[in-house]
Amino acid sequence: MFIQPGRRFVPAVVLAFACGIAAAMEPATTIPLDLPAAIALAAERHPTLQAAAYEEQASAAAVEQAGRLPNPELAYLREGHRAGSRTTTVQVNQPLELGGKRKARIAVAQGAFDLAGSDLALRRQALRADVIAAFYTALVAQERLQLAQAMLDVAGKSLAAVDGRVAAGKVSPVEASKARVAQADARVEHERATAELAIARNALAALVGEPLDARPLAGGAVDMLPPVEPLPALLQRSAGALSVRRARQQLAYRTAQADAERAARVPDVTLTIGSQRDDQLAHRQAVVGVAIPLPLFDRNAGNLAAATARAEGARAELQAAERAAHADLTTAHLRYGQARGEALLLEHDVVPEARSVHELTLKGFEYGKFTFLDVLDAQRTWFQARARQWQAMLDAWRAHAEIERLAGAAHTDTH
């Protein structure tokens, strides 16, 4: 059957298009997830940030509302019921705020708006620190699982070597029992590491807002740990820490509330303008009046005293926040330096040396120069060094996240 060239091209295009759609619909779960991507996903999807953003929007609307003037009042009054003898009055009452009440009200609303912005920034920074900790907890759990798998493989090779020497009559069968116990311990450790990885990945998935499934995590080299500024420079930046900034804005908010309560002690004036018609006189006359409350019983003293006390409390909280930021930043800097130094030492010196000792001990055991207890001891030392290396790196990343949270403006607006 003869097919024209133009018709042969159509099925090829359709097939290529279908293959492209299938490839596009295939989930890209094999793409590694790195730390910046995890932070970006969490900042975009986490509900705590969305709730704080809505609160900031509500506070902005409250600032606009606080600047509105009070509405006038339209009043109608009729005296008498008989036509020809009744009096009808129509008037407009306009409250006039005195004592700077409107300005004070706007200041209070602006203070609440600033606090909402600080809360949003604090939640963003806290979420960033949580993502960093969760990411590297999952990454360390991933490496520990690989370490447990390597330990299980080594335990299997050790058992095979011991069985060979037992079969040759060179060692006691007790050595084979010890090797089986070591293999069972390695299997238990592998199962524990598997469960810990699942838990860590689930915690990270809850933060980034999507299931990770089998998606690998990218990163982990100790050399990737970023350097931090010297401690004196960080302590100078601690004055701009988000916690200190929020405490300062809280003080401004409480002070504005005290000013608003102080302004409320000044009575407002109500201006009345209207028209009155008297049917008996058959004419209309203007009505003008002024109403002033007499502050005889309520001078707003209690509310003013309460607002002033809260302002003093906010000033004390500001001092506490400054001290806490200084102390916490010093502690985080020291922890970071210690953990990073330990991780570098373990990676470059201790772990390679421990691995070399284990390999030499295992080879020497095969030639009868060492006992199996020596092999187990060298194996345990090697894997403990690897585990300490990853734990030190996790501690360093957690301390680095704390430094970023405390030091101020480095990542205040991270999205």
C-alpha cells in the first residue's frame, strides 16, 4: 500500500507530541532537593507565613480606618401632635475630636501594623531556621543509613572471613558466633537508621509542603559550611536582630496606646446645626448648639495608668531582648566554631585514619595476625567517627541557622 510522504509525517508528529506530553506529565521526583529550594518552597507554601501575611493586611486596613473622621448624626424632633401648635426640629450633630485623638488613634494602628510586619519577619526567619535544621537532619539521616548499610556489608564480609578461618581450623567457632552477633547488631542499626530517615523526611516534607517520596537531598560536604563574621561584628548587628526590633516596636505600640488614653481624657465637643419650625408662629428659625461632656466622674485615669504600666513593661522587655540576643548570638557563634572545627577534623584526619586501620586490621585477621575482637574494635571506631562527623556537621548547620536568625538583616526578607 502506497503512503504519500505528507501523510507519513502526520503520525510521526503525533507520536512525538504524545511522547512529549508523557514526559512532561512524569513527576520529576528524581531531581535532588537542595537547601535553597527547600527554603523557597517552605516560604511559599507554609500556612503560618500566610496567616501572618493576612494579619499584616488586616493591620494595614486598620491604619486606613483609624484616620477616618467620625460620622455626623441626623436628628429629627417633633414637639406636639396637633397641626398648628407643634414644633418640628431637624438638626445635624457633628462630633469634634479634641486633644489629638485622631492622631493618637492612627499612631496606635500604625504600631499594630509594624508589629504585624515584625511577626511576619520573625515567622519567616524561624521557618528558615526550622527548614535548615530539618533539611540537614534528613541529610544526616540519609548518610547514616548509607553508613549503616556499609556497616552491614562489612559485617557480612567479616562473617565470611571468620567462617573461612573456622572451616580451616585456624580459629575457634566462638569467633564465628561473635561475627554473627556483630552482623545482627549491624542489621538492627540499619533498621533504626531506616526509620529515622523516614521520620526526618516526613518532618521536612511537612515544612516544604510537598511529599518527598524517594527524592534525594543534595548537599552535605563539610567544606560547604559557610564562614561567619567575627563575633564582635555579629554583636554589633545584634541590635538589629528581629527579636530586638520587635521588642522596640512593641514599646512604640504601648507608648502610642498610652498617648491615646491620655488624649481620651480631653472631652470631645458635639456641634449642632439645624432648623426649627414653629407652626404657631408660622416661621422657621436656625438652631445652633454645642455639647461638652463634663468629666466629673470618669477622667479615664484607670485606663491611662494601665497603658502607662504596659509601656514600662515593654521597655523592660526591650532590655531583656537585647541581652538575650547578645547572649544567644555569642553562644551560637561558639557552637558553630566548635562544631565546624570538629567536622573538618573528623572528615580530613580521623575518619580516613580509622578506615585505614580497619582495612589493615581486617586483612591482618585473615593472615592470623589479629583476633576478631581487634577487627570489631577497629570497625566500631571507624563507624563511630563517621557518625560523629555527620552529627558535628548537623550541629554546625543548626548553629549557623541560629546566627542568621539572631544577627539581623542577613535574610530578613527571604522568600
